[in-house]
Amino acid sequence: MPRHLPHFVYLGDYQRFGQLAKAIKYQGRRELATFLGQQIALGAKQAEWGLDGVTAVPTLFHRKVKRGYNQAELLAQAVAEKLHIPYQDLLLRTTWDTSQTRKTLQKRLELPETTFQPKSPVKGIWLLVDDVVTTGTTFERARKALLEAGATRVFGAAIAVKSPHDLSRYSL
């Protein structure tokens, strides 16, 4: 059963649900993205946010080429399909950096403010989907880019969250 805060929906904490995200990301278990995306959609529907669309946190180009997909995008597409609202690829990842999974907590927090740029102006209320939220820095940078591009509000969703109590700082 999805859990939701006023501005964020997730399936569970990283300790319990992190292996599902890893299976999609590193083991090619794309079918899990469809199932888990549908579960996330249930939480978003219960939240009654009045969403206009769904988008995903973009991955680095070379990772998408290597895997053949962006796991957050697969999740977001499944969410959009279940909610009967459009999925749109709204953001570009503009800076290259080493994987967040290999960084210390302090280095994760230092992700440049300009990591994401909108592809075009954005209107309405959006759901921003990522596979995992640990420090929330990546999510926050992507959310900020959408708001600066014109989004009215940006809600969030993920499979797993490292520290659910930290999500309260995302007051939109």
C-alpha cells in the first residue's frame, strides 16, 4: 500500500524497498517498473492532487544508453498510464557527475543547482518521479527546475525513501 505525505508518495523505506529499485536499475527487471508505477499511481490518486501530467528525473545520457532505459522514466510512464494523464519528458540533465550511489552524504548534498534544465516552458501541476530518494537533493534540483519553468506545483513520488521524515522539508 502506497504511503503519502502531503506532497510526496512512496511505497516504503529504502531498507525494505531498495532491492526492488536495484532490480529495475541494475538487473534489467523492467516489468517491476510497470507494477510499482501502478502502485505509486494508487497513492497519487488517493492524494487527489489534480495532476496535469507526470515526468521523471532524468538520468545521465551514458547511463540510459548503457541500460537501454531510464528507470525513473519507466516508473513515471506507468504512473501516467494508470492515472490516464500524459507523461512528458520535461527535463534535461545538463551536468555530468559521478553516481550519487558512490558519494558521501556531504557530496550528495553538493549537487549543482543547475543540474537540470527544462526543455520548454511548463504549465500546471506535475508529479515528478524518481526511483529512490536518499538525501532528496536530486529530487529538489529537478523540482526547482520545473517550478522555474512555470509549473504551478510539483509533487513527488518514488519507490523507496531513505529517510521518510526528511520528506517534510518539501513543502510546496
